[in-house]
Amino acid sequence: MTIGTEWEIDGADLPALVLPDTDGLVLAGPPAAPTGEACVEVDFLPVAPDVLLRAAVDAASWPHVGSVTVHPRRHPPALTRLAFLLGRQLRIERSAAGWNSPVVTLGATLRPESAGGQGLRLVAHHARLHDGGGWSRHTLWEVMGLRQYVTWLDRRPASRSVVRPDHT
């Protein structure tokens, strides 16, 4: 597990995704422009729970897919909406920086070995969600194959580097 960033999100910014009561993936197209997006096409693909993570990483390689959000039906839909928003923002930022790689996100912890994710890397992104009455903290996950993970490590800004102990 690697730690990403902390995000502050207003609850009013969560997308109004309609999510079925089944396990699956929320697929969204790439960003319309590096500066943002007004509208994005979204589709839902039902997937068996034991292969959710592997299916998500595979779907991210399909043409015209910009982000994939894993939706385990047993987790609250609000966490999927939060992960979707984070994935879209990560994709926009990375596209603006010249890295056109799809983003896979997950709103709650899944054991990789129970969801087809052997060999995948999970990066934690922390979010504070403001719901009008106060703030709540959430840990969201970005899911990457090894090649994408190594590229992500190489492209991270220096301010987000992992601190390693000095062995002198």
C-alpha cells in the first residue's frame, strides 16, 4: 500500500450516479479537455464480485475509457460516488500533465485476493468530505497494475514522495 494525497470535497459536488444493487464497474469516458469537463458519458458493467479488481484494471485499457470505479454492492453507494469523483479528478490532472492513463478507483477496502486483484497495487488517497454539518474522513483506493504503478511512482511530484528512513 502506498499513500497518495488528501483531498477536500464538498458533498454537493458528488455526482448523482444511479447505482444498481449489483457488483460492477462504473465506466466513464476520458476528459473532454485538460481544464475540466462539462459532461461525461457513464456506463455500468455488472461484474462478479470475485473478479472486480482485475476486471476494473482490464476495462481501463479499453478504448474510450478514461476512468473506472469499482462498485461493490455491499458498500454504500456514496463511497462509490466519492471514488468516482476522485478518479475523474485524478484523470483530469494527469491528462493536463501529459499522462494519458486511465484511473481505477475504489471507495472502500477490498481484499485484493478475494476480488481478483492478485499482483495489483493499491494506493490510498485520503479525503475529507464536507456534508454541510461537518467533515468526515474517508480512505479511497486507486488500483494499478505493476507497470502503471512504477510510472506513477516516477511521475509523482516531489512534495508527495514517500519518506524513507535515513540509514546513515
